[in-house]
Amino acid sequence: MVEQKALLRDKMRKAEEKRQEYIEAIRRKAHMEEAKLKEIAFINELQAQNSRIDQLAHNQTVDEKHEERLAELAEERARKVEER
């Protein structure tokens, strides 16, 4: 009878250890998933920033070309006025 109780206690202790190990494995996995999500969010933010920078650079280039063209048109008008 005493041996059976000791065996039962031992089984229960091992079961509790396995349960704790299982819970800890779930915690580790959840932590890793959270880290992955943070990394993905960081990468997405960098990509968004790069897109904004590219768009600003493109807009600046377009603005410069427009200014150059306006200056050319102003010069042409000035030449035409002088020719008259």
C-alpha cells in the first residue's frame, strides 16, 4: 500500500513536470512568434519609409524638370519679345 502511494506520487510528480515543460514550450513559442511579428512590422515600416523617400525624390526631380522647362519657356518668350 505504501509502495503504491509512493509510485502514485512519483507518477503525479512526473506528470506535473511534463505539464510545466509543455507550458514553458508554449511560452517560448509564443515569445518567438511575437518577436517575428515585431520584426515583420519593423521591415514593413522600413519599406514604407523607403517608398516615401523614393516618392519625395521623384517629386523633387519632377519639380526641377518643370522649373527648368518654365525657365526655357520664359527665355523663349523674352527672345520673341526682343525680336519684335
